[in-house]
Amino acid sequence: FKCPSVEMTSLNGGSNNPGDAVYANSLPDVHYCATVAAEKRIVPEYEVFEIGMIHSICEIASQVDVSRPLLINTVFGHRGTMPATIDTLVHFRHFVPRDALWGVTHFGRHGFDFLAAAIGMGADLVRIGFEDSKFIDPEQRAENNLQLVDKLARLIRAMDREIATPDEARRMLNVQPKP
């Protein structure tokens, strides 16, 4: 781990079966990764594919001096994991600790209704990009990430919310300056 300028990392909150694959992340492995992130002053973005992962993350956070506030990013819609429905989103939201930041990833979506629901529910993070989805609307693929980000930014502003600058995001996430 020789990247001294790394500020953030993704950290799966446990194992799951997205489709035909298996993401094997044992709790000892998640604990180890959280410990290394804490030692290196790297802020984890905890990726949650199932509600039970939130409990595991909170348990590990009680044992390791991880960065606060916790950032819990949910990924809905993989076959074999939480379905991407508004009902599931509402249910999930009840399990996020009050002092944590939370958000959703635009995984496999063809529309922006799920992101709009999360924004309306007060999500602190909405993640979008080709890694997760390539659709700008139900019928059209985006040509580049800029199209996706621009549409999401317009949606956020239309809902009377603001987009954090990089410095504001670092303050919100308690990202410590690197040499």
C-alpha cells in the first residue's frame, strides 16, 4: 500500500452474490482493511449490498478508530442483492446510523428516478458514472461520463440542493490533508 496521496477508498461491508459472481469479503478481511485505512488516514466509502452489512460496519467501527462520519454507500439492483425499489430504499434508510452519511450508486439504471428519490430523502452522496451505468435515459446510452454527471447535477439543483465542491466534500468527510 504505497500511495501516500490516497484520500478515499471503497470498502465492501461484507460478502454478497451479485448475479453469478461471489464477492467474498469476510468480516476479518473487512476489519483488516478498515484498520489499514485508519492507519493510513484513508476515508472508507463503505459499499453496502445488503442491510446486514450496515450492522457489520458499525461493529467494526466500534473496534477500529475509523474516520468519522461513516460514509455508507448502498448499491441496489444487482441480481441476488437488494432490489432497486423505492420501498427498499425507504426500509434501508432506517438502518443507517443517525451520525453517518449515506448515499446510493446509480447501478444499472436506465432512469434517474431512484437517484431523485434518494436525493429527496436527504442522501449525502449520489454516485454516477460508467462503472455503474451507461444510460442517460431509458432509451439512450450516454456517450461519456460528463453527460451523466451533468444530468445528475441538474437534477440535484432542480431539487433545491447544492453540489459540494471538492474542498467542501473533504470537510464533510473529514478527509485529512496528505503530504
